[in-house]
Amino acid sequence: RSLKENLKKMMKYSTVCAKLAVLDLIIVDELRGTESDPFAIFQGQLTNDSDLINDAIASSNANNVECAHFRRFYSAFWRADYIQAEASSQVLLSLPSSKRPKLISIYFYFFRGLLAFRRYRENNSEEQLRIGIETICKLEFWSQYAPSNFENKLFLLNAEQYASLPNIYEAKTQYEASINSARDN
């Protein structure tokens, strides 16, 4: 069965789920360098992610609004469009739903920390350094409760902080610790 057939079938049962699936397909298309036109299932009513966001806002679907903005953040990050990623992170943090912890938030904060240290190295913004350090604090807290899940990410953020300051010896030590932790867990 083709992807479009699966989406059409999903639309019969839950348009909300189909809209979320389209957001996922956009990311898959971007990562693969393909265009599957997942919006075709909406027959012109929704043609892009902005339409999905507006639709979610109109129907008070905070989850889909947030998911669409997460997609924008990750897509910009993976394309190395760090200015757009930063702007998307600000939008995400302004959403009321961002205050509730959820699994996707873990990766958001991790990537946001990486982004902050990168942006600090580009323009010496103390605000970016502060964001990176705050992210390290979050991962230190989470790592206490699930070290096998967070330890390697914490080491990597620490390495990025040391690389930003610059303390190359300590950065190298933390990069190696991150690699070892990821391999061991």
C-alpha cells in the first residue's frame, strides 16, 4: 500500500491524526530530499504547514500547533539554518503548552542547548551562553533519574560549553565521555 493510500485511510478515521502524520512526512521528505506532497489528501483545503497551524489554532488543537512548531524547529536545525531554529524555539517557548513536560521536549531542549552554544560561538551573545547553561542544568536534573538516557547528551552539551569558552582540553574530554556513554548505553 502506498503512503498516500495510508494517509487517505487515516483521514477516514481521524483527521487530527492525519494532520500529525503529514507533519511527520514533511520531516521525512526533507531528510530524504523528496517531495511526496502529503497535503494532497486535504484536497486544497490545507496546502502547507502554516495552513495546518492556522487550522489547529482555529480548532483549539494546542497539540497540533505545538507539533507543527517543533517540526519547524527541527527542520531548521537540521538544515543548519540556526537563525530560523532560534526563532522557532522562541515561538515554541511562548506557547502555553510548552510548560507541560513531554517526551519531545527533551530533544527540543537538547537541540536548543546545542544551538545556543553554536550561536554563542558565532556572535558572543551572553544570552545564548545563558540558554546553553540553563539547558545543561535541565539535563543534569533529568540525568539523575535516567542516566542511561541523558548522560551522553549532558556530556555533549558540556563539551559544547567548554568548546565555546574555549577550553579545548576539557571539551575533548567531554566529547569522548559523550561517545563512550552513548556506546555503553
